[in-house]
Amino acid sequence: MKIADDNMINMKWTDIQTAVDNKAIVLLPLGVIEEHGPQLCLGTDIYTAQIICSKVKEGLEENGVKSIIAPPFYWGICQSTRGFLGSFNIRMETAENLVFDILKTLHDFGFNEVYGINAHGDIEQNILFMNSFKNAYEQIGLNASYCFRKEVLHHYGLTGNEEYICPVSPQEIIVSVAKESDVHGGDIETAIINKYYPAYVDVNIAKKLPAITIESGKEMEWILGGKTKEMSKDGYIGNPSAYDQVKINEHIEDTANRYIEAISNKRKNV
């Protein structure tokens, strides 16, 4: 799978017109270009978002819903990994305006529904997406919905009933045997890239990496960045060496199904 596969950037303008005529909804892959440890490529998040969008597209169309995947957005904020080579940092107002302009362009094309699917958990990144989707909904009348995890909505002062939010249920199945959570560049992310983009992961390095966890009480130090290298000099938190024990097929299928359910529920009110 390449980043262009099953994506608008690989289509002709007439294909886009056909999608508009068919009243297709748009799936917008969201991520950043960011270091993911010595074993993974910088594009891990955006590749992951594209993978999920492709699976969601397949599932929606099985249910009779036409969809199209927009060009990926990857110029975002790397708050936690700020300071590492490879982590591009864009000003929040710049990224927020860019996402809004992308949404407005899709609306100008004739699309009426856009769902943002994000694979990067940065706090500031989530805030800018929320703001962009909110502004697109309120200012240009686009049914713009940012897909966001139900279990963290309250941390952002949200209820899930906002018109610009599409609440996604948490994962309930266990797909990892690692004792260490995959906070960043751990077993699950390594397994995803190894399955779909094996040329962009060095499994020989992954197998040799020791497990790293965040010391209790220092979670915010990782999230806010600044001391990241002190906590993980190689830029990952988790256990990459356990990548080959991840139930990757089940993980991707479950993730896609939860997004499909969320989008389907949201569309009942559109």
C-alpha cells in the first residue's frame, strides 16, 4: 500500500466530480511528520490514518455509503516530541487555518460531509482540529465532523453532542501482549507499519529495543515535551520488540469498525 493508493491525489478531477455527483462523504486522514523511534519512519501517523480511512471506506461502501479519501494533512504539531530531529513543528494558527482552508476547498468542490480521522494524539493538535472543524461547520455550513475518542472528550470540555464532533467508542479488545502501553512508537505502531509499509520499518532494530515506560506522575512531562529526551533518548515509549505479537488484523478491523459505527451514528442526524 502506498500513500496515494485509494486517495484523491491519485485521481483525475473528473473522478472527483463523479464522487460529488454521487453525494460521497469525504474521509480526511490527519497526522503529522514526526520521529517515532529509531525503528520507524517519520510518516507513521499519517500512514496509519490513511490505512484506517481505507478500511473505513470499504466498510461504509458495504453499507451503501459512497465515500472518498481526501489528500492527507500532515503539517501539524509535535508537542511531545518537540526537539527531536524529524519532528516538524508548525504554528497552531498556521495549521488551524490550513485545515480550515482544506475543509472549505472540499465544500467548494461540492462535498457536504467531511469526517476527520486522526492518528496523532497531541493535545494541541486535537485542539486545532476541533477549532478548524467547528469553524467550518459554523462559518461555511459544511457538515464537518472531527472523529474523537469518547473517553477523552471531557478533558477538552466536550460532551460528544457538538455538531462538529463525531464520538468514537474506545477499543475494548486486547491486541497487545506487552506490559508497556504503546504511548509512542511502541509495539502496535511498529506492527502497523510492518504489515502495511514494511519498507519503512527496521524490524532488526525494533527487536533489540528495550521496553520504556513513563515514570508514574511524569505523564505530563512527556505530553508537554521539553524533557522528552530525558525520558526516552531514542524517542519512543512502549515495547517495540513485541511488535510481532500484536494481533494487528484484529486491531485494524476493530478500529475501522468503531469509526464506521461512529460515522453511521453521526450521519443519522445530518
